[in-house]
Amino acid sequence: MILGRAALPILLASAAASPPPAAPPLRQDAAVEVERQALVERYLAELESFRAGYGQSRAGLLAAAEALARDFGREDALDVARYYAGLEREARVLGLELERAFDALRERAVALDESGASRVDPGLLEALGALYERAEEADDVTPGAQIAALVARLETRRLERRELPIADEEAALARGRAAAVDARGRFASASQRTPQLEPLWLLARLALIERRLHEAERRFVELDRLASAVGRPLWRERALLGLVGIARDRGDPFAARRALDALAAIRSPGTCWALARELAIQRLSEDAPDRALDLLESFPPDADDPEIDLELAIEEWRALVVAAEIRAGDLDAAAEALGAPPVRESPAVLEARALAEATLLLDRGEPQQALERVDAFVERSDASALGHVEALALRGRALVALDRLGDAVAPLEEAFERANRRDRELRSRSMDGLGGASAVGEWLGLSAVETLAATYVALGDPLRAAATIEAAHAGSSIDEARERLVALAARESLGAVSWIVGADRTLSVHVRADGTASAATTPIGRKDAALGIERLREALLETRVASEADGSGALRAEIARAFLPTTLLDDLARSVKQRGDLARSSKQRGRAPGLALLPHGVLERLPFEALTVEDGGRALGMDVAVAVLDRLRSEEDLAPPIDGRRARWVALGAPVTDDLEALPAARSELRSLDVLHPRIETFAGEAFTAKRLLDALGGDRSVHVATHVVPTGAATSIAPLALAASDGETVTADQIARRSPRLPLLVLAACGSADGVTVDGLGARGIAHAALEGGTRAAVVTLWPIEDGTGRTASVAFHAALLEGARPAEALRRARDVLRRAGAPPA
């Protein structure tokens, strides 16, 4: 979830620059607080008098400011006083006059917000523009800064509420950004630090709208630091909530938890509804509805919370309670919560309630009533774009439940296309590589994608089902995904497989090389799939026996039967037998059959190469050249395929650092590659720097890296992982994404280089994904810890196979076979 969908209410409070911010006293006794308040009141009175033009001297103002700075550390008060002391009387008087005119317009904005109006009054923006023209040339820059800050806020509000046509959004973004930058610059020139908080906050929110998550993160971090420096905990709260939103949007629950922990250090969920709300959302995202309900019941919105619109907060609280009750299976409790009348009948509240009621009716087994409720909602003219998408998806689900599959396709396809179109727009705006999450995931939801795909299967079109799944990941149309999927399957003798894992079932589609497709459904949802995959991973990592017939054999076959379509299992068995017969008769290994896999979500952690077709059989990765794709990409977006016999390489590794274990075999690995490739450039030990790695990633040669993957601890990141270089330097996933590598092949011979964080239940992001997004055609990665010597053996065997003309997937299969014959354990 991104901040824009769960933002704090827009509180159009004054951006007044003159008064210094409230700050906790240096000593906590009541007498000191009385003294501080008296000094503040004296300072404000002197400032008002001096600005109005009837103050007798600058001395009184400066003395009051100096007392605040000296006794209570309020240097900003002294800075403001010095600014006004430097203005002529006429400039001060005009500035105060303009500020009072602005106050009247600000009150209009506050009244608009308090009325619950769904749209910004264009007349208000025109009036602010006219007043800004007067203020622009004034010597006192403060009124112009205040006007610009309010304009930025109103433009941000229009964009967040999607009041504008898509064609007008770009201009509104430019206006909002320019106004926020102007406001901050003017406040800074007037030596006013506290008023810069709001423009910083708005710049962060505008960056979120544009999907520029790195910029949004930078602004929120800057906001947090400034709020800490000037003693404004409520602005710190906004900054940390922004970081929570970014972390969730990137699919990094650990970063979200860190930001929430920082917020919890300054606020309590009992006094901060925003914190309680985010903690409840976190628990729901972790499929822990009971814990979310406990939290919501313990910490409902409170009228003493100064940061909330209480009526809106109550509706947010009720919506979360309903969602948690439905998720927990207590539909009667959800109905009871929905039965209470709304405390505010705004369009947004009525929309949320209508959709929740339809969802509840569906889950209660009343699809006809749900359909009637959704149809009534769709006819409303004030529904949001997101609401329309959710309503169309619910309509499709209701029609499926009524067994009207043919009728269900149209609303489900329309919902998918609307969300997918938004996804493409966001991707085109994103400046952050992997920074943008899937709008299909955020707007439409995984369950609706699954429902549409399953409907196609039921109607006899499994190929379109697979194309729908892949279009949701690639941001392409269903027809484009279908074309790419058929082309991919045609390149592999065993074709391609696509999956989607829902809450209660897994749908798989096998597309054969000839373009025919078949689907299979198994009653295993995300939770059970994740548990089974972790059991297999643990079994493989714990098994040290260099034999196929180890303790994990039965589990490997069981999971293969659960997740691999029957048609693929049959083709695999036939292909393996034919290849074995050929090998025995010709005494040659030959080229193995190829298979492309497109797992998503929890399945991305499944080691497919270790699966077996039958109990005690050979691992799939020994007999099949397996290629795993994170998503379908256009050929035009990718680097040319590698020709292993002529490829140019850069190899880096064996970092020298005090904090990490030395990798002597990695140094030997690079020496071996130097012998194999006559035109390779190698950087080992102290020569392996972060700059050299980034330079290599920005080039056009294939790159081999033999190092450690280390955690970064970053609060928000594409993935909190980095590649270690010498002298403690690292190259993070974010740095790799910004470099946009476009390489024929990237080899990451490092522990867990395939790891990442799952986003929207649709896909994962990590170091390898950061490189793939830039146009790198293929990456060799691992889900496992790599023993140093084993890594060297595998890398040398892999490069030797490439030099013989093998494709990367086939070369990797041969390297696995070398390890197996050398007695390496199954993992």
C-alpha cells in the first residue's frame, strides 16, 4: 500500500512562518514552562508590532528573540527576528497586509476541507494565483512562500484524489512541484526553518504520485531530520509514516517495521491513530487478522489525537475492522460493523462501505445480492477510478459465483485493463527502475487476476489465462503477453509454465512448444505453498549426502506433483527416458531439453531444479536446462543474447575487508577465468572496488562477480541487500537499478543472490531483478549459501560450457552435473 491511499487527512492548517515552533522545555518543572511561555508571548507581541510598522525599535524584537535562543535553544526565533529587522518599514507593512489577505483564502481552503467537498474549488486557485502575483515582487518573501505552499497542497490534493483527467495530471504535477520548491526556497531565504516542513512533505507526496520512490524517500528522510531539529514530533510522524508507505510499496515488510518502530519510539498507538492504523494494516498484510482485531479494539481513534479528522478516522477504523473480520471468517461480526450508520456520508466513505457490503455478501454466499449492490454502485457518477476497478472485479466475481462465466469475462477484463493501463502510466513515469510497484496488484488485487485467469480456463482458453497472469507482471496487454509467451515456449523443447498462487488454490498453465496449452489447479494456497517450500529448502540444506536418494527425495517428488502440471510431468518423464536411451546408445551427453518457468510470489523461492519427476529420480536440473523468468519482456528491451565462444567479460571478486570472511577460492576462480577467456578483464582483492563494479555494470560486456551478498539495513530500498566490494564498500540493489545494466549475461556467484522481497503478492525484487529491469538478458543466481570451493568448481564448469557454445541454462545444467559427480550435496 502506498501512502497516497492511506494518507493522513489533508489538514489545511496555517503555514504561518513567524511564531517559533513549540518545543519541550529544557527543564521539566512548571516554573520553567511558565517562563518559556511568557518569553514566547513577548516575542510574538514584539514581532507583530514591528511588522505592523508601529514598533518603536528593532531592539525589543531582537532582545525577545535572543532570550528565547539563549534560555531555550530557539535559534530559529533569532533568525526570523533578524530577517524582519533587515526589512524596511514599508516592506514589513506590505508583507503583513499580504499575509492577512492570504489568511482569508486559507480559511476558504480550511472550510472546503472541513465540508468534506470532494473537489478543490478552481476559483480558490485563481484567487491564490492573483494574490501571488502581488506578493511575488514584495521584499518580504514570507507571504509568497505561504501562498505557494498552499497552492502546492491543493494541487497535491487534486492529484491524490484523482480529480483531474489523466491528460491534465502532468501539468498539475509540474505546478505542485514548482510551488513547493518555490515555497521552500522563500522560507529558507527568510531564515525560517519550521515552515519548510510542509513544502518538504508535499514534495515527498508528489514524488510518490510520480512513482519516484527514491526521491520520495530522500524527502521524507530530510523531513524527519528537520522535524527532529526544530522539535516538531507531528511532522516526524508524517515523515515516518511516509517511509512506512514506501517500504510497503516496495514489498519490504522489514523496512516498514523499522520505520514503525521509530514512530513507536515517539508515539503510542493509544495516542496516535495513524500508528495504530499502520500496525493493523501490517498485521492484515501478514495474514494475522486476529492480531489486527486485537489492536483495533485496543486503540480506536481518539478525539485527543491532534492529527486526525475524527469522523474520517472512525470510518478508517471501521473499514479495517470489517476487513479483518472478513479475513478471520467472522462474517456476522463484519456485518454488524457495517450495520452501524456512517458518521460522515462523504463520497469516499459511502464508496468504501458499498464495496465492503458487496464483498461481504459474496463471502456469505449471496452472489445475486452482491451483484445488485455492485451494479447500484457502478451507476454512481461520483465513484473514484479505483472504486470503479474494484466494483468491476466484484461484479465479475459475483457472476462467476452465479456460474455465468461468459458474462463474467467482460467486467473482469475491463477491471484488469483499467488497472493495467494505470500500471503502464506509472511505469512510464517511474524514474527509479524497480521503484514502481504493480498498479494491477495495488488497484485490482491478486484474487481478481486469479479469478479472471481461472474463468478463461473454465471457458477453454488456458493460453489466455497464462497471458493474463503474465500481463499482470509485465505491465503489458493480455494480447502482448500472449504473443511473448508463445514465442518463449517455442524456443524451449518442453515449453513454458506460468503460475498464480491465490489464497486457497494454485493455478498453473503449461504452454507447449507448439503453442497448445493446458491448465491445472491444485487446492494449495499461499500459506501452505510457503510452508511446503520452506520444508523443502530446509531439507536440502540439511542433507549432506552426495546422492539422489537422500531424505528429501520423497518431498521433492511430492512438491513436483503439487505444482508442476500433469502434462509437463508426462513430457518430462518421456523426455528424460528418451535422453537416457540416447546417452546409453551413443555414449554422449548431448544437449538437454529446455524448459522456461515463470513462477511468481511464494513460488520464486522454490528450487525447481531440485524437483524430481518420481521418488528417487534424478533432480530436474540435471536432465533439463531450466530457465526461470521473473516476467516476460520485449526482445527490443533486452541486450543481445550471449555468444559464449566470442563473449567479452569483466570478472570481479574476492573482496578484501575486515568485516567478512575471506574468499580464497574466489580469487582462484578469477585466475581460472583469466586462463579460459583470452580477452577477460579481472579485478580481484583490493582492485575490486565499488566503482569498478558499477562501471562494469554500466558497460556492454558480460560480468562475473564472486563475492558476498550482505544486508544493508536500509530503512527503505528495492531490497535491503548489496554486493560486497573491498574496504567495506558495497553496491546496493538501488545503485544497480539506477545504473540500468544492459548486459548479455550477469553471473552473481554469491550466497543468496536470487533473494529479494515480494511485492503485492505478484513478484520479488532483489539484486538480480535490479539488473534485469535495466535490460540485462540473463543472470545466473542462487537461492542458497555457496561454499567457496564449490562456487569455484561450478563457475569454471559453467564458463567452460559457454565456450563450447552452450546457452546459459544448458551451461548451468552441465555445471550442476559436474558438482554432482564431484560428490557435492544436493543443495
